[in-house]
Amino acid sequence: MQYFGRNLRNIVELNLDYNNIASIGEYICSCFTSAYGGQLQIHRASMSISCSLVNFSRNIKVLELALDSSAARVLPSICGETLKVLKLDRVPLNFAWHHFRYDIFTRPIVFSQLTILDITFEYKDAPLTEVKIQEKIASGARSCDQLCFPALRQLYIRNCTPDCDLLYTDLPFRKLEKVYLFGNIDNIRHCSRLKLTWVRDLSVEIHAPEPDQTAEVYRVTNKLFTDICIGRTASLLFNVEIDPELIRWVNLTKLEVVTVDYATICKLLARLPNLAELIVHYLKFSTTLYKGFAFDESLYCSADPLTAWGEKLATLKLFEFNNDCSFEVKLDGVQALIRRTSALSKLFVPQEMEPYLAEFIDAHKDCYAHLANIQLF
């Protein structure tokens, strides 16, 4: 280790993956970072480091680090102006951006070449209270308006905190190609401060809201997917029961849901005019909505079998079904669904269902011309 830690003079890229024995992995990571951090252009480490390095290389272009409270305190100075990709994991809530000010006179901190910023904060069950947030702001602990990302194109934020500096930074939103937001509904609500109207691709993943947060979930998501401009890509991963009557996701283009009733899917397709892709995990059929072993379409659908839903829905992915009903009921349900989705071109279903659907499509494509456009996967 001492040899490798001193004598590989031409190293400009360092990739350090996780070791099952954490202490060994962190030791190796710290040794290599201390030895070569001053000459690297690319540094990736999946664990926190504690090194003797004072400054990272002024030529650093890609930096991926896992932090914790102790590692963040001893983080070497980093030249933000040369970075093109910055990914920080397990970022403590008290993290400060002064590590990216290469000298004490640099103000504001400019990431002039940074195109991808990916930041994951430590998850905390007890978020800062509004009083504590205001105290931090008043004390100047937050470097408000001291960050600049003129070239940013992709932004990923997980477990966003209410006093995150990025929420108070003038980001180039009209140039952003992708924004990904992950967290509980409180985290997502904090991110609603961002001006996301013109983002080309917005993805939101909401993690397990509490029952008493239902109203807030719909308030926040309705605002997000109403404000974003039509023609942009807007996707949502939703892992709780949906009430179609409460949604106003008029500009949503992609939806992924977990454990959802067939009747809810039917209502959703009628209320999401711009939906282009729907992904469903564990589609279920309520036992009150089918008779014996036969699917009763009239209980789900209008009397007119030609009434179309999801006029822009091109991709439908049905990955799993619940096991509370027969295969015949599931098959009939999918057949009824695809008869009404006139724009459908890609259909993903469990392998055992494919030959039956292929036979159905071939037999009915003269009556429903759009069925001929469907590819099965």
C-alpha cells in the first residue's frame, strides 16, 4: 500500500468503490486520495474520506464523494471553476460550500463549467423547524446568493433541506435539461421554491407520505405538474394510493405507480390528457368489480367500448399483478384497456400473457385499427 500510495506518478483518474469491510475501504480511499488528490482530474469514491490533503488538484473535472459530518469538516479545498460533474452523497445538514472557494477572496463561488450537480442529503426524521430555519438565515449561516452555476444542465436533489443553498440560488432554469427531485413530501415541498416552469425534463419521486399528509401531497404535485410548460417531459413516481378526483396533473407526461386498482387506472387515463407513458407495479382488481372468474368491463368503463382514454399514451408497462383473481380476469382487463388507448405503440406485460394478447390483437385489429400499431415486449 505504501508503494502504491507514493509511486504511481501518472495517475489522473481514481475510482474507489465500496469495500465490505468499511474500515479497510475508508483507509484505502484516504491513502490514495492523500497521495494523488493534488494531480487528479477525476475522483470517484463511494465512501467517506479523511485525508491529509489540503487542496484537490486545480484540474479536477469530475468529483464524486460520500460525506458525513466528520468527513465534511476536513474536506480539502476544491476548485469549483474547473469542475464539470459534482456528485455528493450523505451530505450533512450543516454542510457549507466554502470548501469550493479555492481562496478566501473568491466571492461568489462560481462553478463556471459545472454541467451536472447531484446532491443527496442525509435523511433526518426530524426536520428543522421553521423557527430554526429563520434563525439560520438571520445569522448568515447560509451562503445565500453566493453560488453561481451558469453552465448547469442537470440537477439531482435528494432529501432536500429547507435551508439548502440551492433553493436560494439563481440557477439557469431555462437552460436546464433535467431536474430530478427525490424525498418525502416535505423535501419535495421545499424544492417547489425552484422555478421549474421551463425545465425540459422534470422527474419527481415521492417517498412514503404519512396518511395525514395526503392533502399536502396533492397540493404540491398539482402545482408542480400544472406550472410546468406543455411539451416538456414531466414524470412522477407515486407509491401510495391515488385519488383521481384530487389530481390536477394536467401536464404530466410519465407516471409510475405502485399497487393501484384497475378502476383507478381507468379514471387516471381520463384525467391525464398529456400522459405518454404509464408504468404500473402490482395492478389489482377489486373483488367487488368482477363477477366470479369473468371480467365485467361495464363495471369499469362507459357503455361505449369505443370511448378512448389516454389519447397520447404511447407506452404502457404492466410489470406485476396481484394474485387475488384469475388469469382470465387479468387478461380481459388488459384487453379492455388497450382497446381504449388509441395512441398505444409499446405494451410491456408479463411473459405468460404475451401470446394471448398477440392473438387478441391479431383477431381484433380490423375492428380497432390502432391495435395493429402495438408492439409487445
